Amino acid sequence: MNRIIETERLYLRTLNVNDAKSFYLLNLDKAVLKYTGDKPFDSIESAKNFLENYDQYHKYGCGRWAVINKENEEFIGWCGIKFTATKNEYDIGFRFFKKHWNKGYATEAAKSCIEYGINTLKLKEIVGRALKENLASIKVLKKIGLIYYQELDFERNNWVIYKTK
């Protein structure tokens, strides 16, 4: 497996088609998607198609990575830095199965991604955004060292944006 980052409890690797079932199941949970604006995949096959066509790694040298628990090799979610060409920005994102919430995994994975982005990819700035009512994600953004930048109203939603220093 292509390990990109390793932390005390986790490793992050590129997503691949073998992750389709986990990727599909992660996006089935309404609580997981509550603050994302994303829709669940229609099927495992549609998740597989998404993963087959995911081009962030080749285009930008980064992307969302599978987060794997080192203790038992379980896929527990994803985290990583994605480039959005229309905004000309890199952003940190994370999504974990609900049973893994409140264990520090999002903070551990996201912090390591920020360090990787700054130290290895030499990115000048990484943003994190969350809906204003998504207090758990905002807490993670603060814990990983991002600084409040602005509030933004977009499509009738209140977003907050945080940035690296």
C-alpha cells in the first residue's frame, strides 16, 4: 500500500477501488453527511466509479486519503488536502465513520496533513471550511492550528473559513 503519512495510531494512503464499499457505507450515514452538502452514492459501483476517476493525486500531488487504523487495518474514514482550481486553493477535509468520532482521529489525521502540506508540498496556505453550526469540525480546525479568517454566506448557508498562519 502507498502510505503517504503515518501517525501514532493511523496511516494515510491513497484511496483506490478496493475502498469502494467502505467509501459507499461512509456516505450512507446521514449524520456523517449532515454538514457536507454531499449526497450518498447510489451504489457501491458508483463509489467505485468515483474512485476510478479521482484525479487529485495525479494532477496536484495530493488529495483525500484513506485513513487506516494501524492496530487492525480498518478503514475508518478519509482525510487530506484537495486542490480546487476554480478557487485556486488547497483545503483540508476529513470524514470518519460515526463510531470513530470523539477519539481524536480527525485531529490526528488532519494535523499530519497540514504538516505534510506545509513541509513536504511547500504549500503557502491551506484553508479549512465548515458550516457555522458544525461545531465539531470547527473544533478540529482550531486544534490543528488554523486561524479564523472569515464568515461566508453561500447558497443560504453560513460557512466559516479558517486558514494556516
